[in-house]
Amino acid sequence: MVAQRELSEAEVDRVFHALATSTRRDILRRTIEREQSVSTLASEYEMSFAAVQKHVAVLEAADLIVKRAEGRERLVRANPEMIARARALLARYEELWRSRIARLDELLAETPARSGTDRSDDDTTDEPRTEEGD
């Protein structure tokens, strides 16, 4: 197995930008299932062929799909390596946030609950302090 290098900031930006629209996510889903021509993909959407080509170009720029020529057709398939790298990035984010939430839970569990009416152990009062004998 080839070790995966971390995504650069530019790659992360391209991946998240590419996945930001439902049409591109759907194109990616379809190309994970099987390789398809851009024409076949375009026939599935209520938009122009050129618009679908632009979505495909964004996914290709993010390296989430690979496009190849076969005769006069352009075939598109998902790039499992980049999808795995994006998934690993999201898993790291998830791990980071889960650990932060777990730490917050620990801190909240350590803090004793105080009622608003019991101030017997509280040094602060609403009245100003005076010297004895005043």
C-alpha cells in the first residue's frame, strides 16, 4: 500500500469547493459506481452540456475524478486515491472535534454545580466591605 501524503492547503480548498454543490457530489457518486461519458452524465441533469462539463472540470481540478478520451467520447471515473485522502482529512477533523468535545465534557463534569441561592462559601457580596467599627 502506498502511503498517503497530506493534502496541501490548495488541494483542500479545491476538494471542498468541488464538493460544495449537490450536482458535483452527484456526478462524483455516479462516477464512483461506474465510468461514464460526459454526454451520459449531461443527459441526467436539467442543465446544458456545457454546464455539466464545467462541473466535471471542477471535480477534475480537485483530482476527485479522472477524465480520459476514448475515441470521440470523454469518459469520467472517480479517483479513489483522492477520495481516500479527503476521507482521511475529514477523519482527522472528526477526531480533533471529538477529542475537544470529550475534554469539554470532562471539564464540565469536574465543575461542581452551584445554585444561585447558596452563597455561603462565596467571598463576594453585593454590599461594600467596611472596616470593623464603622
